Amino acid sequence: MIKKFLIVFTTLAVAVASAATYRVKLLQPTVISGTMLKAGDYKVEVGDNKAVFKAGKASAEAAVKVESVNQKFTSTTFRYDRGLDGTLKLQELKIGGSNVRLVFTN
């Protein structure tokens, strides 16, 4: 019984440890995996090679590669690709105060 409990607890702990939540502010309308998000404050939940941006009823989900660097980023920065129609498509997000870089893979 105790052994089964420890296995379940360890599995749950690993799942929780692999997920992270960040807060970011989009300063302009941004396309994330084909979904246009308005400028504003978003909660970004990262886990299982995906990032989910949420603000109220608005949300967008994208495949992401999570990378760690040696030093913490001093501020949150975004790298975009400007589409032919002028829209900004998010390519990379560096989370200020952390050493986490999110590279959007689609």
C-alpha cells in the first residue's frame, strides 16, 4: 500500500514540476499558432511541450520548445516574424526574472 502511494505521489510530483506558469503583457496584437490575441495581460501555462496563453475567455495554445540558459533574463522580451499581411507572429519569448526561453515551433 505504501509503495503504491509513493509511486503515485512521485508521478504526480514530476507532472507538477514539469508545468510552469508565467505572466506576460502583449503590447500589440499577436498571432500565436494561428490565433490572434489582443494586446493585454496573459497567463502563460507551459508544460508537455505546449504553451497556453489565457486572459479571460481568450486563449491560444502552441507547440513550444522550452530552453534553459545559464543566466536569468533581466526583462521579458518577444521575437516576432511579421507576416505578409503585417501581423506579428510570436517566434520566441524570454521570460524576465527566469532563465527560461520559449521557442515556438509552428
